[in-house]
Amino acid sequence: MRLATISLGALVLALPLALPLAAPASAQGVVNVYCSVQVEWCTLAANEFQKASGIKVSMTQKGSGETIAQLKAEAQNPKGDVWFGGTGDPHLQAAEENLTEPYKSPKMADLHPWAVKQNTDSAGRTVGIYAGALGFGFNTELLAKKNVKAPACWADLLKPEFKGEIQMANPNSSGTAYVAIATLVQLMGEEKAFEYLKKMHANINAYTRSGTAPMKAVARGETMVSISFVHDGVTEALAGFPVKTATPCEGTGYEIGSMSLIKGARNLANAKKFYDWALTPDAQKLGAQAKQFQVPSNKATPLPPEAPKFADMKLIDYDQAKYGKSAERKRLIARWDSEVGALPKP
């Protein structure tokens, strides 16, 4: 998700009265949240929940790929209580690997079916909190300067005019990149998808650590095109950057941003309070306040007018359950590492 221009691995938000993540088990009135949305949203959610509940929040922000790696590393001694946000595939993987706790919130009846299905598919261990479609971001000034037509289809990204002009994230650290790979596999078939990825490698100038870094590079004029969630492009455009977005003509996938309770949470009661609060319209409206424009999972949450409309896109029937499986995720990422990531730089 969208991240600040700070080192992800090192970022711990210093919130008022927040306790460190290594709070003793006897601590009262604390919740430790791992946050995989952009930093402004993380901060706003922490502050607003703290005000609403009186519970002190310690918030650590990093991408979903990095967060699941941290959950695995801490499995014998969990430091976090809640994992908030980030693409749903790693949340489903964490559920499968018994890194998260089953929980059915009383707010479940208020959610869209796709959010509830995430809970069902994970045996109650995760839930959808927003949805966002995958697409392209592009810098309109760079396109005009080089007299290049904006990409409208996956096929366009193989054109010679985009040589060295595309960025996408690395699937080892980014849920966004994994959604892109899984989307292409479902759209084209696995063999054709990997042939496509190998061909596109010639046009890639960087595989970034975070999923939002390519869109930010587009905004700054450092690259012409990104493979990104389109709502991240809306954020940059509203900030005044020459950014527009498109969703591929052949079809595209989408994420179900999710939330999970961490197995062995030291502050489980407070974690459940945060979880229930995060599913309310008041909490979900904070995304738009932080200039993030995903589709909220609570049916009563107003959809920001700037949010991309799913009805205007050609969405594939993305198989969240299959591509959230640990073995499938590991297999596809390992194949990407050996066949695409290991290729020499163009």
C-alpha cells in the first residue's frame, strides 16, 4: 500500500502515549498494530481509535510481504496484536499457516459479500476492510514529451517505446506485485503469463520494495509507467502531480485489503476492540480523509467520489482462496525469482 518516503523496515510511528511493541504481557490499555496501508492512514487510524477508546496504540508500518515475514519470525513470541490492511493474499496465507486467530466480529453483517467471503475462506481468521483494482499509472507530461500513447492494455506494456520506462514492485516484499502476477496467470494461463513477464522485463527499470513506490516514481517523473493499484494514482493526482490511470482492456484483478488478529496476541481483548472499530463506517471513512480511495467494506461507508468505480472496469473473477494459499504463493514467487527476477538488467 502507499508508504511514506521513509525506510519501511525502520518505520515505527511515534504516537502520543504509545508504548513500545515489546510491552509486557501484563500491560493494560494497549494494542500493538502492524499496519500495511500508507503512513497517513495508519497514523489517523491510531489516533482516532485511541481517542474513541482510550486504548493506547503502538503502530508499526510496513508492506504486507514484509509483515507476513515478521509474523513468521515472531511466531514463538508474538509482538503484535492486529495486522491492519495490505493485500488479502498474504492474510489468507497467514491464516493457513496458523499465524492468526479466528474471530467473527458482530459487525460482519454490515459488510459487503466480498469482505465476508474473505472471512469464510480463511476459517474466520481474516476479513476484508477495503477493495482496490490493479492497473497502470502514467505520467502525462512524460508521455507528451516523448510523444507516446498512454497504455490501455497489458499488451501495450511490451511495446518498444516503454523500454526502461516501467516500474513494478518485487513480489517477495510487495502484495501488490503478487496480485499482478496472480492476475496475469488467471488472465493468460501460467505459461503465457510468465512468457509475458519475461518479455516485459526488458521494459522494467526497477522492481521496487513497496507496492506504491512505482506510482510515486511516476508522480515524480522518475518513470513513465507503473503497475499499481489505481486508487494510488488518484491520491497522487489529487496532490497535483501529472498522473492518470487506466485498467487493462483485457481485464484485471483486484485486492481485498484485509485485517487479522495475530495468534498469541498479548492484548487480545483490545485487539478485538480495534478490529470491531475498524469495520465501522466512522473508522472506514478515515481512508478517504487520508486521501486513499479504495472501496470500503462496510456497506454504510460513503464511497468517496474520487474512488475508481468497479462498474467501469473489466474485472476478472479473481480466485482469492486459491492464490492466497501458502503453497501457491510460494510457488509463483519462486518461479518469478528464477525466471524473471534472475534475468540480467536490461
